[in-house]
Amino acid sequence: MKNEEFFDVRLYYIGMQLSPDFIYLCDDPAVPMLTANAGYAFICVLPEGAEPSECAACSITGTTTMASLLNALQDNFYQFRKWEKSMDRSIAADEGIQKLIDLSQPFLKNHVVVVDPALKLMGSSKLECDDPITVELINHGYHTEDNIRKFSLNKRFDAWSREKGFIINDTKKICKYTTVVWSFKTRNSFSLISIMMCNVVEADATILYCFKKMLDRILYYAKRDYPDDKPSGNQASQFVRDLVSGNVANESVAKEYCHALSIPCSGRFCVFYINTDGSDAPINRVLADISQVVAPAKAVLVGNVITVLCFNCTKATCIHACGSDLCPMKKRAVSLRIEEVLSRYSLKCGRSSSFENIYNANIAFRQAEAAYSISNAPGKSPVPLPNRKKREHIYQFDQYCLDYMIMQVLGSNKDILLATTACKKIMQMIDDDKHAGTDNAQFLYQYLALERRGSLVAEALHMHRNNVKYRIDRIEERYEINTDNPMERLELTLGFSVVHSWLMHNDQ
């Protein structure tokens, strides 16, 4: 028999055209013999006591009728094809590993779990399992340090990294059932690990065949999320994704992973959010370049965004936060290295505030994302707020938190905010400047930003300092402003931020 997989079962009749893609039912033991050299497959249904056909794939004797057997086999083929199609549809919809396990449960019978390289649970059967290791994995969402120690003592990691095909372990030293393991390999180690515990039925040829059908689909996620050429380190990548996406359950879980992956759980961290939209370069090329310049920090893909979790600064009291080239650790600033890569590809990125607990990476990711969104403001304000950016391509959330707050409040509340006295005066000033060709709004902002210090204002605006007092007096008189009043100065400063954000983010 040349073919071991068949599309369906058919009833054999004389004169029909045979195909190696089907297995045929017949009641004549001579038929398989006549076609033996052609490699066609037959199931012979014979009367009780009849001699089996030597050339048939199998012979069934007894009271089973051709009709009942054909009906049962065709139903099995139908259910199997339906299962395969449902798994393929699940992959197309990117429903994830858990969905593949759910769809496969009726065929696998046994309990199945899938873990990532950091031994985090990616999916498990809904079927109950009384194996203590499995129960602990499902309850925690990851293998504990004690379990990892057991795997190491029994040299399981080495087998997962090296052996090909099914790894069947019936010693029951760790799990109380025989286990069947399939590990998806990367260039240096394993990526996803699928474990089936034979807690319901033994792993016969049929169960292994069905298990492999599911594994063929899980391979899609293994190749997508853990490619061999990924420069950021396969074992840490999923952990970083989970961290910044808020999928790590608590601080204890984060510490367990950090310990296993040799990543500090406390220190001086920050997150960079790099969106490659608008770049002609392939995203993997940009990722490779970023990964190279930030190492040992981790650069991973989160969706279509390159995310850098930086923990390169080992001095917790450092006040530079990678914003200065004068690093006390004699290291070249990470932000400067990222800036050079972004410049080559004409990209921008957002950067979070620094933080000390790695568990807060999700908050930092959202900060960096917000800073990036601010960098993509569509409009131009007639009153640009100066001294905001230290890097041309990197937007620091600390410098734009006020913009972020205003953006959150604006929206449907724009009429309320823009109707404040300070905003109305600033908007009127901008409109007057537009028609008269003056720059009173910019002058007033500089005057407030430089704390009304005439010499600094004159230097910034390239004018004589004696003219500063004259101009501010004219502006105050015309727009009924009193900059000697500290509360009015605060209201005007905030008003400039509101107007600036509104003009920038609404393309006015």
C-alpha cells in the first residue's frame, strides 16, 4: 500500500476508475489481489469464518454489513475533514493555540498542554486532569521554579532541545501518566512545547496521528512567533510581549520569569515604541538593526510594533536616564543609538518614563505608545512649544505628559476648554497675527516660558532687550492681560498647551 492517508472511503464496483487517494470497500477477496501491484487500498468485508485477503489493507469478518461499515467510515472521514478545516479556519482568523486545542479535544481524548520557551502556559485542554504537575501549571499559568528544577534534574530540557519527533516518557518520575512531548525547534533550542498526558487512553497509532495533525497547525504559531533568525532571543521574547501587553498575572510571576531568563526584575527600565509604518524597509530588517544596537536590552515585535525593553542602566541613582551622552557608566546612551537607526529609516518612536519594577512594563508601553501618537500630530501650530525634544526622532513621554492629558480631555469637551478666558485670548491673538503678520502669540509664550527674563527673551527672539518691555506692555494693554499676576500667568501657560494640542491634533 503506497498511500497511508486517504481522502475518503468508497464502495468498490466492477469497472470503476480507482484512485490512490481513496480506500475501497469490497466483499470479494480476489479484488485486492488483482490490483495488488497498482498499490490501491481495500478493506474486505467477508462472511464469518472466511479466510482474510492477503492483499487487503484489512479484512473484517462477521455479521457487519457493507452498508453499516461504509456509513460508519464515511462519517469518520467527514468528521476528520471537518476538524482539519476548522483548525485551518482558526489559523486564518488568528484565534491562537488554545482554540486549536479546544477543536482537537474530541479526537485526542487525552489532556494536552502547550507551553512557551519560558514554560508559560499557552493553552490547555478543558478536560480535567489529576496530574499534580499539570494542575499546578494550570493554576499558576506557568511552571514554578520547583517544577523547572525537576525537569532539569531529569534532563528533560536537553531532550526537548535535541530530539526529533515524539518524545514518549513512561517512567512517570515527574508526571503520573505516560507523556508524549513534541518540541518545536529553533536554531539554538526549543520554542513551543506540546505535551499530551495519556490520562484517558494510551497513545496508540491513531492518537499519535491525531496529535500530529494538531501539531502541524501549532507549527504555524511556532514559526511565526519564534523564527530562527529572530535576533532578540527566542526564550525571552514571549515574556517581554506578555509584560508589555499586560498578560503577566502578578509581580510574583514576573519575578519567576526574570529568574529563569536572567533578566533583572528591578532596576532602571524604560520602554521604546517604534512603529515602522511609512518605512520602505522590511520590519525584520529594522528589528535586527535595533536589536543589535540595544543589546543586551530586549527588542521584540508586539503586533507590528518594535518594542524595546531597556534595562542597560545598572546605576539606579543615575539622573541621566539615557538622555545624556555623558553616561556615568561610560556607556553610549541607548537613546542615541536608537536615534541613529531611526534616522536611517526616517522613523519616529515614543519612549516611556523610567521605572524600577519590571512588572510595570505595561504602563510604560502605554506611555511610549502615547508619546508616539503625539509625535504623529497632523497639524502645525502657529505657536510651537519649544525645548520639548532632546532627540529628533524620539519623543519622551515625560516631556509630553501635559499634551497627553489635554488630548484625553479635549475631544467632545473642546468647546469647554477653548472657551476659557485664557484660551479665547490666545486664539484671538493667533488670528490677529495671521492677518497682520505679527508674532504676538509667540512672543507672549516665550515671555512666559522664560520666566519674564528680558535678556533671555530678547536673545531667543533676536531683538533688543529694551523692546521686550515695550512689546509686552502693548500686548497686555490690547488683550487685557496682567502677567504680574501669577495665577493669570499659570492660566495663560496652560492655555497655550491646550490651544497648541488642539491645533496640532486636529489639523487646524
